[in-house]
Amino acid sequence: MSFLEPNAFSYLTVSVIMFALGIIGVMTRRNGIVVFMCIELMLNAVNLSLVAFSKMHHLNPLNPADPTTGATGSMLVFFVMCVAAAEAVVGLSVIIALFRNKLDIDINNVNIFKW
Amino acid sequence: MLQTILFWIFAIIGIAGAIGLIFNKSAVYSALSLILNFFSLAGLYLSLSAEFLAAIQILVYAGAIMVLFLFVIMLLNVQDEQGVLKFDPRQGIAFLIGLAFIGEMLFVFKDFAGTSLSGSFAFGQVEAVGRELMTRYLFPFEMISVILIAALIGAIVVARKHSYH
């Protein structure tokens, strides 16, 4: 059973696979909202690797002897989540504005900036 | 032992959710697959004894952000996307790039294969996070509120119906 025990590499593998699936989704899908959801998936994959690294190093600056509550990596994840929430709001409003103007969110048809 | 069970269950469910996100024709099904992925990520955070982040993940992502996504999908009445599972040379290139990325990153991370994460499975993160937020990260914490206000105003300005022209 010991080979089933997850180490740092296991968590990083899951994170990398999720990030690669997000990349594939961004490049293959044409629906603007789905592309946006794939970007959210990539952000979350990176968050998972940050939490795994945080657990790996057990950093607690207030009490170095305390091995359980490493909060420094969690702070970075917390701020990433806040910025991702702001990004989701702005991106979805851009999609709504796009739909108002073109009645379509297929990103292959969005080329109004093309010269 | 508990960490092992949690990891394998939630890793498989999470990757299945991610695959469902990129292979569903309907945007609503894609969003529901992404919610599944977010819940399993919360489970993975829990197995890393980061219970504060697990709660925030469910509250913010699976709760707030995905409800916003579903609202926008149902508001815009988007059609199902054709050609999601049909083979296309450009999609083949995208898959090759994704596989190359996986191989490259696993090659970089292979030195971590011996690093064990099975430490004490204790819950005490909320207290530590609260202390950090109010002491060392107080200024970034306040800046987050500025960012959220800016995003709120920006979203209203961008998405409102323009009465001129």
C-alpha cells in the first residue's frame, strides 16, 4: 500500500494535468464562456501546486516549531482567489458587452480589432 | 491513510471534471463539470490540511463565481458548440502542445518524487491565516478591497446598456 501514498510529486502531477487540460480547452474551444472557464481551471491548478508546496515546507513565520499551520503559501492562494474573482466579474461583463454588440460569443467571429 | 484515500478519490474526480469541461458540447454541462472539479480541489486542499482554503474554494469558486457563470450562460442563450469531439488538425496540435507541457513539467518536478507530505493531519490553519492577514499581509488585504471595488465599477460600466450612439 505504500506506493499509493501521495507525495509532493503526486499533487504536482494532478496540478500539471489540470493545467494542461485548461491549455487544451483554451486552444480548442470556440465558445467564449467556455474559454473563460478553462482559464479559471488553469488558475485553480496553479493554486493546488502552491498549496502542495506550502505543505511541503511547513512555513509558519510566527512559530517555526509548529509544523501544522503553514499559512504563508495559503496567503498567496488567498490573494490569487481574490484577483480571480475580480477577473471573472470583469471578463463576464466583457462577454455580455460583446453579446450586446454582435449577438454571438463565438471567438472565431470576434475580429473587430483585426486591421 | 486518510490522506491517501482523500487524494486518490479527489484527484480522479477532479481530472474527470476537467476533461468534462473541455469535451462537453453544451456550455451548461461544461460549467457543471467545472463545479465538480472545484469541489474535488477543495477535497485535495483538505487532504493537505488547508481547511481554510477548502472552505474558501467552495464558498467563492463553487458558490459565487460559478453561479455567476451559469447566470451569464443562461442569460445569453448560447448554442451548443459543434465539432467538439470531431478530429481537426488544429485541435491535434493543441493536444500535442498540452502533452508536451505535461511531459516537460513532470520532468522538472521529478525530483519531488521522494518528498513525503504525510505529516500531522491537524486542523489549525484558520487561526494562522487570520493572524497573518491582520499582521504581515494587512496592506495587501486592504488592497484586495480596492481591487474588488474597481472590478465592480468596471463591470457595471462595461456591461451596461449604452444610451448614446
